[in-house]
Amino acid sequence: MPKKNHNKNGSVTLKEVAAELGVSAMTVSRAVNNSPNVDVKTKKRILAKVKEMGYTPNLVAKSLVSSKTFTVGVVIPEISHSFFPDVVRGIEEVLDSKEYQILLTNTSDNFEKEKKVIQALKSKRVDGILISSSLTTDDFSFYEELINSGIPIVFFDRCIENLGASCIKVNDQAATQQITEHLIKLGYKKIGYLSGPKNVSIGKARFDGFNMAMIKNGLAIDEKLIVENGYNEKGGYDAMNELLMLPEKDRPRAIVAVNDPVAFGAMDAIKEANLRIPEDIAIVGFTNDIRAKLVTPPLTTVNQPAYDVGKKAASKLIATIQEKGDLVENVELITSLVIRESCGSQLKN
């Protein structure tokens, strides 16, 4: 009797696969779920037949058996900054390999919205949450309650430390010190800093790196040349315009921006003032945004291994989900400088 043709729309069952091969449905289930209780030859036959017949696992049934939903929530502060899409690609690679689905949310850098999306993810019974916080308050109670509720979480990039959750980030402080010292070695002494809010972890760490470079090299830190605004292009544009309102003799000769979007906004303000980059004002950023090499002049910046941050954060969360007692870690990945024309190194050389 000819075997009936199976469609490939996901309706094929384990029993149908088992019938085709003359084995039990339990054996097929063990092979599909990578159980060690199936010999290699049988497992190979089963997986080939599963692929041929178009079988897809019933995640609802799987979740009922395991008490898991096989979903992970990801909370990012904004999607336009190219750093976060690259992070998400790294997260997806790890989660896909572990058969987890991703629920991506964007908080638009708003803490109240962040609380709402996290509560929504909890209501969907996600198995864990990856968070890059938009926190603009010194009150950590929301996160303390979240961690105490037992749901596994891992912070990445914008971290809140010492709360009992792992954090994956880059060496923000050391990298900002390094890029500031690059400007100092080029001969700049009057250096301004465009900061994001310092109660966000990257804001504080990068500002500390700037201060350390200035102090280490015996340069005065002029409070008038330090302007705090947002982490986006508008923040950089407004902050730079504030510096450009100073008398010409008091203006900075070089600018360190907390990230590339802030640097892009600042560059627009400088050009609108009919000033040249880097001849009148040099500028550096932090991120190596995809646009950094395309702007005029190309932006000197810090390259963040965004993809690796995502992979490391996702791997840590999976380990935390699978082993409730998994070690809490604060991991720093290493950055590198990308020297382009905006810092004025070609002019100095």
C-alpha cells in the first residue's frame, strides 16, 4: 500500500512520523528533543524523516510538559540606534539555537513605558527577560521587585548592578578615557563633553572615563564645557548649540560625545554655525554606528562589539533559566578605537 502524502503546513504529528518509520512515538519524541536515550543511527533516520515530512514541534504541548513557554522578552530603549539591532541579531542567534522565541519591545527611553512592557512580558509568562534599561530615576525598587519575583533577568549595555542579576556590557569607562586621551595626544587642551543622563549606567561610566583622562593628563575640567542632554541626535544638537552660545574664546576646540547619535547631532549644529570639522572643532563619538563612516567628515569613534554583547547576554540568560542557581556575573567586553577624520589626526600628522 503506498504511503499517504503528508502536507508540510505544520500539521504532521509525532505519531505519523513514527508510523512511517515503524518506531514508537516516544522514540521520535526523544530524538527530536535530543535525548541521549536514542542510538545515533536511529536518531539520524528520525531527523531525516522529520525534515522530509515537515514536522514542527507543538510548542503548546511542549510548554505544558516543561512548564515553560520557550519565549524570552527583550527590552531595548530605542531601535533607531544601530547598536541595538546588532545586539538583537546576536540574541536571536543564541535563542534560535535553543528553540526559544523572542518578544522584542522598545521603550523609547521612557522608564514608565519600560515598566509597562516588562509587566506585559511577565503576563505572557516569558521564561526570562533581557533588559537594557532606560532608567532615569535613582529608585531601583521596580527592578528589585522584578528580581525577587523569581523571573530570570540579565541586563545588557545599560545595566543596574548589585541587584542580584547578571550584566553584560562593554568597558565604557576605560574606552572613553582612551578616546579622550587620543584627543589630548593630538594636542587638544580645551575639550568639551556632551553627556547623556548620568543616572543611566553608561552615562556615568563614560563621564567618569572622560574625567579620568583629563585629570591624568593635568587638564582643567571646565564645567561650562560639560552639557547633559539625551542620548539621541536632538540631544547632541541642543547640547552643542548651548556650547556654541559661549564667547568664541571660551568654546571647546574638541568634543567627546557620549555616543555616535549625540555626535551626529552635534556635527549638524557645528556645520550650521559655519564652523569646520575638525579645523575649528574636532569631535569623537562612541558606538561605531553604521553611519559613522558615512558622515562628512567620517567620525572617529569607539567600536562596540554589539553582536557579541547580544550573544553573551542571551547565553547567560539561558544558563540562568536552566540553572536557577547560576552564578551572577558582571561581564565587560573589550572595545577598540576607530580613527577617522573628525578628530583631526590627519591635520596634526
